[in-house]
Amino acid sequence: MNGEKRSKLIFYGLLLAAVLVVFIAPFIPKQAGREERASTFEGGETAVVDSIFPLYSIPGIKNEKLSTALSGAVGVIIIFGAASFIYRIVKTAGSRKDHTDDPR
């Protein structure tokens, strides 16, 4: 896959993720206890996890749908940034390895 095709694929994938998170996620009905079930282990222990966006919302924003949409958009940006960073590290390490095997 050449660079232009890869760039388009990444752009459209990021756009799709952002659209889903910003426009669809706020309208999904909340289920009571969903967060507790997700954080409960088999033995009945509940994991306590600190989050920058507790319960999929941004503290201080009164509009629940807007808060959910913004927290989702920030999450997409953070995950995309982390994935890009890891990709560049792996790509750089791979190109260094290719040059060290050069018999010249």
C-alpha cells in the first residue's frame, strides 16, 4: 500500500470513528449499573479505576449528550495519537534493523 492510499485510509477511519463517537454515542440509552458490571471481577470484587472522564462524560458540562460527545472525541484523538506514536516507533526500529543487516 503506497503512502497516499494509507493516508486516505487513516483519514477516513479516523473520520468514521469521530462521527460514530460524536453523533451516535450520545443517543445510546444508558443502562443502569453497566459501569459496575464492567468493573466487577468474578469473585465479586469491584475494581476502582480513576478516569479523566468518569461515566463517559466531562465533569462541569451540564448537557449530558454534549459531554458524552466531547469525551468521546477526546478519546478518539488520544487513541489515534497513541497508535500513531507506537506506529512511528515500530517503523523507525524496523528501518534501523534493515540498515544494520546491510553486508556493505
